[in-house]
Amino acid sequence: MTSLFVALLLSWLPWHGFLLIIRPDFVALVLLYWSMQKPNHCGIGIAWTVGIIADVADASFLGQHALAYAVLAFCGIVLQRRLSMLSLSQQALQVFPLLLLAYAIYVIVHWQLHGYVSWVHLLGSVVSALLWVPVTTLLQKLCHARASSSQR
């Protein structure tokens, strides 16, 4: 679960201006990957906990990220078999609506709290979906390298 910690660190980088608008949600990508690969180890409880940590770190409404990540992990667990049969590029097309759902949860909570919606932040779901293939490839290679080193 070191990858979740690294994803949290990446999300805490000082993003400014346009980069803040298109910032991918690395935590959502890694949570979705692990909830599909190891649902018994990284499920809704881990997603909720990581979401609470992200809420505290971002000084956002407590539970905003937690709710979005829990829903995302649930979707990853439910769609695990379906997505595993697809190629990575096809998975990216299927993962995009899930990431859009997570961003929609952020938007709904923000709307309820502040009374307005900033739709431009939904661009982050597009960027996150585009990063699905490289992030998944990287995590798979790290898993294979770890497995081969433990067999020695």
C-alpha cells in the first residue's frame, strides 16, 4: 500500500493556475486499481480512510473525498471481472465514467456547501482517465518486480 501513500503525496504537490484545474486524482486512480486487483486488501474501508486523510490534508469538507473514494472503490470491486477482460485502453474508456462519478460527488458536495458549481474542475476526470494506462502499467510492473524479488 506504499503506492497509496505516494499517490497522496502527489496530490499534495503545490498545483497552481491551470494545472490545478486539470490536476489528476492520483489517489482515485491508485484506489481504483487496487480495489480491482486486491479487493480483499483494499476495499471500501481503506478508501474511506484514505479519503478522510485527503479531506484533512486538503482542508476540505470532512467526508467529501471519503465518500467519493468509497463509491469509487465499490464500483471497482463490482466491475472487477468485467474490467479485467478488457485491454488497458478499453479499461480507460470504462474507468472514465467512474472517475467522472467521483468528481461529480465532489461537485455536489461543493454545491451544497457553497451554493455554486465549478464545472471546469471536471477536466481532472478526463486527465485522470488518460493517465489510467500509464499508472496501471507502472503499478503492474512494480508488483511483478516485487513478486520476482520475493521468490529469490
